[in-house]
Amino acid sequence: MTVWDDLVGQDRVREQLAAAAKDADALVTAVSDRQPVEQGSKMTHAWLFTGPPGSGRSTAARAFAAALQCTSPDRALGGEPGCGFCDGCHTSLIGTHADVQIIRTDLLSIGVKETRDLVRRAQLSPAVGRWQVIVMEDADRLTEGAGNVLLKAVEEPAPRTVWLLCAPSLEDVLPTIRSRCRHLTLGTPPVEAVADVLIRRDGVDPERAHAAARATQGHIGRARRLATDERARARRAAVLKVPLRIADVGGCLKAAQELIDTATDDAKQMAEEVDVKETEDLKAALGGVAGGRMPRGTAGAMKELEDKQKRRKTRTQRDSLDLALTELTGFYRDVLALQLGSRIAIANVDVQDSLDRIAESSTPAQTLRRIEAVIACRQAMDRNVAPLLAVEAMTMSLRAG
């Protein structure tokens, strides 16, 4: 099993990354042996991976990072980097390699302070590996100030440092940064390819795997969760009942409140799993005693942690709501396909009766307006409109059609 096996339905990207990893290996070997460096290398110091959610941006970046650190002895016999078995590949993929820094945020943004720490690290030479690799899975969450800090490091990189940035689209990254990166675009993986991964890697029942892949329209992460998590399936089923529950104003308001409550419960569950341990660990590190008062001068650190946890809870709630809105969009997309007689595959075949009922009782123009209402709700939350207000406005618009 090579490091590229989880890169589903991205053959062109895989070929480009494999070629770059091979050139990177030759480059390091040439430098260490003091040989002339071959011209026209496919390797560069900064990469930008873009693609729709679920396309595997971070998976591609991690696989490339592992290939860059590959220490397989087979390379001396002509084997390509990225064996998947050596210590360099394994530790890179699971996130424990000393020279591979994986940056993801569970907050709303990545600030200047965190970015400056990354830039300082990027100036160091590799400690044990062949390259110093920085994987930023949420480059679209960089604040403007953080982006300007990162720009300097991308403009003038250290000789053995590689930046791997991931974002949904080019427009989510500062023009000055993206112009200095090699750009790779990933597409939505085919449903069959996603189902195959669920069966092969996660041991999911084939029928459930295909249903999950079809329902999520090729989103690998969501398909895996839907196939393996009973709670996720129950939540999706509740969301897909919303179009049939908004016959009157009371139904609209109740459906909106339930969507908000579900998102709040998700955030609360994550907080219970993570916040308590984080708080206890910080208290212990600051010299606190269980059940006793904290030492002087530690109030600021505790307050900073509380603020971080609050921001994380806000993002978790928004992500949960966004997932529900994505599922609603998929529902109305299927309705529109039925109304127009399209040959595209229906994603939500498990609620075919509901799709038929809505399709027969409305027009394509109404369905389009409903899709626009869902999109407007997502945009409103991006502008920090109160979630309940935004969702109530959406359900009222869905009812009006």
C-alpha cells in the first residue's frame, strides 16, 4: 500500500505529485553527493491544493509530505518515493514525524501569532527527515494579517522547506500567496471510488458504503461518517424531513429551532470531550492543585484557553449547521432533477417518496428559489448573522417557494 492509495479519483494529481516527489528525492541526493542539480525539476517549495469539500485536499498534501520523507531502501533500486511502509512514510501519515508540521484549526480563523510561530519553524533545517514540510489544511482561514506574515516565508523559503497549503478555491487565498505556489486542482471523486474506499479501508458493508457515497455525492469524509456513525444517519434523516414540515409558520419556526438545537448539541458534545481535559492539563502545567486555587499570574493563561474553547464551540456549531444546509441543498437538487427529467443520479434515494411529493407539488422555479434561500442562509452566517434568525428566515423562504 503506497501513500497515494487514499487519494481517491485523482489520478492526474497523483501523477504530478509522484513526479515531483521523485525529483525532490533526486534533488536531495544530488545535494548530499555534491552532484549538479538537474534542470527542469517538477519540485518546488510551495504548493496550493484546491478543490470542493471532500475532494481530498488534505489527504493529497499529507501523502505528498510522506513521499518527500520516504526512506525506503527500494529507492536505490529504482523504486519511487512513497512506499507507505518505511518510518518516514508512516510517521508522516499519522502526524508524528519531527519534520512534518500539520496545521489545522478548530477555530474560526488562523491568526498572526500562530503564523509567526510557523514561519520561525520553517526557517529551521530538517531535524531527522529529508525536508521540513508545513501542511496547512485550512489556509482559507488565515486572517489578512496572518496571510501577509506567511507571504514573506513563501517568497524567501529556506532551502529544504516545503509549504503545502489547502483551500477550497484560489479566491480563498491572498493573490500574492497563490501567485508563488504551484496550483493543483482536485475534483469531486466518483461515487464508486468513494464506496470502494469505505469497503476496502473501513470494512463497511457494500450496500451501506454505496448508499453513503451516493448520499454525500462523493464527499469522502462525510461518507465515512455516515456509513459508520448511527447518530450521523439519524441527524441526516431529521434534516431531510424539514421540507415536509414547513407547511405553516409554526412548522417553519419549530424546524429552525430543531436545526439550531442539533448544532448546539454537537458543539456541546465536542466541548465535553475536549475542554475538560484541556483545562485540567493547563492547570497541571501551571502548577495548580486539584480542587485548590491557581497560582498567581496564571489567570491570563486560563482566560486565553477559555476564549479559545468558546471560539471552537462557535465553529463547531456553524460547521454542524453548514452540514445540515448542504444536505438540504442536495435534497432540492434532487427535486429539481426530477422536475426537469434529468438523467443525473438521485443522491437521496432513501427519501424518494418525499422527493416525488415535493417535485409534484411545486415548480422548477420554486425549487431554484428554495436552493437560493439555503445559499443565502449560509452567506448570512458567514456575515455573523445570529444563526437562529438566519435559519428561521430560510425556513420561511422554503415554505413560500
